[in-house]
Amino acid sequence: MAPRKYLYVFFIVFIHWSAFAQTNGAINIGHVDTIYSSILNESRPIWIHVPEGSESNIYEPTSYPVIYLLDGDAHFSSVVGMVDQLSSVNGNSICPKMIVVGIPNTDRTRDLTPTKASSDHPFVDSTMAAHSGGGEAFMDFMEKELIPYIESHYSTQPFRMLIGHSFGGLTAINTLFKRPDLFKAYLALDPSMWWDNQRLLHEIQQAGNKPGYQNRWLYLGIANTMDHEKDTLVGLQDTTVATEHIRNIIYLNRFYDHLQISPFKYDSKFYPDDDHGSVPLIATYDALRFFFKSYPVTISFEDFMNPDLDLAAKIQKHYEQVSVDFGYEIKPDESLINLIGYQFLGMKQLEKAEKFFLLNTVNHPKSFNAFDSLGECYQEMGKKEKAIESYQKSIELNPDSYSKEKLEALKSNK
């Protein structure tokens, strides 16, 4: 079925407008699940965003990568907005559509510090020190309770990303160091590496080239927490407590920059105009662009109009390579391939249209719509028997398929 009847303007093919769900006048970007953690001995609310279109009754059900977002109550709306913008709005496919799992805090210091610290540090008072050191239990909760819950209740792909800011960034670095297989990609936003007399930083430096970094991705966002300075070299020369936060992040950055592990995908950036509070927004955007640099498929106007180019094969080859890069099978978006197929059908380039519709039946063999569209193409090509076969397959997959009327009309037209 054509979502838009025979489109003739090229750019329209690539513009998919998306919006957040609207219910009773409200704009909803997610919902709240609550799970009980026997590890933490408490109920935990979890904020969840599932991409628009995941419950489409036209296309084959889709599975999504998952972002696990620490300090979820602080960053949920911005991360959801960025992912939606980069994955669908205005035809963007810079990154895939993703499920976002925001984890609000119940006891932030307890959960996001890996070790129990003393209160002899200017940043740590006695109350904070008393509540600290529950990070390993929190990661047990993530690994043994939260992730299994998400993967059993939602349609997920085997690609997980962890995003953390400040203490959350410390947790992200600690998880990469001690449980690297738990996530594929790690985003540490201005992590508090000063914690507990730089204990985690020293452990990382002493361990050196751990094999666990292989095939992991890390982006380190560094805020400007210096007074009136925009040169990190000045911060390194200042050994007072005022620069302790940024100095230890710079030491961490130097370690990862010189890490002799391949493949380990790493990048970092210093944001001279952003402080500790403002850096998450811009650094998360940059990290998504870095992680998914190879994801978008490039289709030029010349590609589209080139009569000698097998554009469907080019797109398929691209996603085969992306699948290798990301470690799981990534297929071309069914709705986009369907739309391009109808574009070529409307332009009477029937053989090109056929290749796109066939591509969808190969990649999405349980999609009744894919076979319905292929049937329309065959009917337009005058291949009646193949059209009947495709319509029958569509009806087999979905007895309520709109192929029924087309099949009856085709059979009656002898």
C-alpha cells in the first residue's frame, strides 16, 4: 500500500515528519514503569520512551537499541528530544530510533558512587560520605534486574548505551572498567573522577590496556569548571582544589587517548563555554553524532536519478556494513524503502520500483504490507501471476490485508 499516492517530488521521499504522542490534549514523550528491586530493597520508578510508530499496524514490528540514562529525571526530556530529532524529524536518519530508559534517583550519592569515601574532602560532607559507596549494588540492579526487565517487556536490539553526568559519569566510567560487556557505548559527561581521592582513576591507570575495552565505545565530555580560564593547560598547572575536578578528567582523557587497544572507539571534547551544569546537552548531541557517524545512508539526487545505479543494492550494502560496525543486524527502514518504491512506481521506473519492494520482502518477510506493495508493482508491470502470488502471501500474513480486494479485482479481470 502506498502511504502517499505516487510521489513525484524527490525530496518528499526523505522527509518523514514525526511527533510525540498526543492524548487528550497532552503531549507525551514517555511513561513510567515501576519495578521492585530485591537487590536495592526498594521500588524504582523507570521513565520509558518508545519511538513513535513502534506499534504500527502496517509495517513489520521493529526492535530498537536502548539508551540507559542515569539522573533520568534531569535529562530525560532533552535526550528523548535529541534522539527523536536525529532519528526521524525532517527525514533525519543520523542515528537509529531508540528506546530511552531514564532512571530517576532515590539516593543519588549511594547509587552513583562506586566506593565509600571519607568526609575529609571539601566536596564531601559527613552526610554525603555516610550515604556513599553503593555503586556496585546499583550496577547489580542494572545488570540483573533492570536490563532483563526492559528486554523482556520491550522490543529491543542487542545494542545498549549508558549515559551519565557527574556522579553518573563516574558510574559510566566505573561500569566500562569493571563490566565492559554490559553496554556497547558509554557517554561520560564531566565525570567526578576526584571521588575518594581519585581511587577509580588510579585503578584504571594501573590496569593499563585491559582487553575489556575492545569493541567498546566511549565519549568523554569535559566542562569548563575553571575560574575565568579557557585553557586546560592552565588548569593542570593549578594544583589547588578549585581545579581538582577538571584536572582528574584531563588525566583520564590522556589515559584513553594513549590506550593501545583495538578496536576501541574513543573521542573527547573540552567545552570552554559550558560549565558542569550546561555541558550535558551539547556533549550528548556530539556523542550521538560520534557514535553513529557511519550509520546514515547517503543518497544523492544524482543517485536517485541515475538510471544505471542499482540504488536498492547500494542501500542494502550500506546497512550490511553498518551491521558489522554495530554488532547486530540492522535493516533498511521498511517504511522508507516502501516510500522510495512508490516514488519509482509513480515515475514509471518499474524495474527500480520492483527492486525496492523485493528488498522489503527479503528484509521483512512477515510484513503483509511489503507483499501488498510488491503485488501492486507486479500488477503495474503486467505480471498478473506474480501479482496474484504476492497478494496471496499478503493475505496469508494478515487475513485483513487490503490485498483481498485487489486480488478479487485482479482475478475477475480476465
